[in-house]
Amino acid sequence: MNSIIFELRANNVTEEDIETIIAKVKNRLTEENLDIELQKLGYDKIFTVDYDDYFDDDADDFEDMKKGGFKDFEE
């Protein structure tokens, strides 16, 4: 639990909100539940990542690279 609190503090979550989050998830402590409670309080997720948010149809980029595309980046 100390590492969770440390991570919340390191991400500028207020002490009051930390207490609220811990109280709500203490019986169902998972990374997903922590992030759900963070988002309810207006914070960004800390413990989980939505990879779909980062990769916007990278399959096309990968296909271009296989075909020899992206030569602008070569030296």
C-alpha cells in the first residue's frame, strides 16, 4: 500500500483525494480500480495504460516501413 500512496503523491494527487481513493478501493484493490477512482476525481490514469490511445492505426505505418517508406528519416 505504501508504494501506491507514494505513486499517487508523486503524481500530485492531493492527500485528501488519496484518502478518498484508498477508502473506496481498499476491498477491491486493483490497478484498474485505482485509475477509475482517479478519473472520477479528475486526474489522469496512473496505473494502467490504454495502448489504443497511443497507437492511431500504426498498422499502416508498419506496412509503409516494410515497403521501404519513411525514407525522409534516413541519413
